[in-house]
Amino acid sequence: MSINELSTSARTYRELQAEIRALQEQADAVKQAIIAEMDARKAESVQAGEYTIRYAAYQTTRIDTARIKADGLYAQYSASSTALRFTVA
């Protein structure tokens, strides 16, 4: 691939990413409207035509890394890895 082709591909990629961001903003706005309606109905689940919409609390368990670091255990149990990062600036 030539430099011109790379430049064109990078431009296309950036334009598509911008479209994705714009669509994600629209999706987030629709999601917030649905959540507001469910809150107004005080409902965790609503059947809307062919869709079942749920907005409910759930529990999750996570590691308290700040406490592990404070207790001096982080270095003992942490592992480093190498990953690839793709950016177009």
C-alpha cells in the first residue's frame, strides 16, 4: 500500500470513527429517554411490542486494587503483559 493509499485509508477510518461517535451519541440519547420512561413507570421490565426492555439493579464483585496496593500485595500478584495499540492521529 502506498503512502497516498495509507493516507486515504486513515482519512476514511477517521471519518467512520466520527460517524460511529455520532451514532453512539444518538443511541445514548434514545437509551436515556427509555430509562426516563421506565423510571417514570417505576418498572424494571416493560414489554414493548416484540421487545422486552429491562432496567434493573444487579450486584457485581470487584477487586479493591487500592487496598491490595496498600497491603503490599499488588506487586506480588500483578502480571505485566504486552499489547498492541492502533491509533490514527
